[in-house]
Amino acid sequence: MNAILDELSRSLPDAHEAVRVTIRLLASLIAGAVVGLQREHSHAPAGLRTHMLVSMGVTLFVFAEVDMGNDAMSRVIQGVATGVGFLGAGAIIKMKGSLEIHGLTTAAGIWMTAGIGVAIGLGRLVTAAIAVVFAWFVLAIVVKVEARPDGSGEREAP
């Protein structure tokens, strides 16, 4: 029993560390929610929960390694970028018998959300907030500019 209590007590953060973890994960949750709500509203394959989980998961991977050296952090970020790339690849569908490909914007959105999670994990909250605004702008506004009057400009759910 003492071994269990010792292990649990070692993993408890001090108050300062608990606040840092909470703020970063909350910021990551909100950032993922902003992008995810837009995708949910557009009926995209990856919506609110996916973007929130990707953002928070990436933040957690990066934050857990923040005290490691730059070399270790670089490997973590490379691994996350590759892993999230595979997640996005799963969202891309080529329509059989046609030249249409669907899901590229969804995959790019997931990848962008992961990048935002990296920024938050590194403590770059302002950078992440600016990126969220830009991502939302691209997903919500640029799609309207891109669409043609006959509707042929949209290749995927906006």
C-alpha cells in the first residue's frame, strides 16, 4: 500500500505546476473547440470533439516534455506531426471512378489544430490565439470567397 501512495504522491504537482497544466489544457480545449465548432457547423467529418482532443492531446505530449532538452522536444514535435498526419490521411477520401478528392480541408484543419496544441504546450498562448483566429478565418470566411456562384467552387463541406 505504501508503494502505491508513494508513487501517487510523487506524481502530484505543486500548486504552481497544477495551475500551468490547467491553464494550458484549458486553453487547448478552447482553441480546439473554436476550430471544431466551425467544422461541426460545416458538417465536416472531423468536428468539435476531434479537434478538441487533438489539440489537448498534442498539448499534453509537448507539455510533458517541456523540461527536456531541445533535441528531445524536437523529436516529440516531429512524432506528433507525423502521427497527426496519419490521422488526417484517414480523413482524405478519393472518390472511385472520378478525379474528386474529399477531406483535404478536414485533414489540414486537424493538422493546424495540432500545431496550435504544440504552441500552447510550449506556453505560446498568444501565438496560439492568433493561429486560432487565422484558422477560423480560413475555414469560415475564405470558403465563401472561394465558392463560385454556381456552387462549383466547393470541393468539400465548407
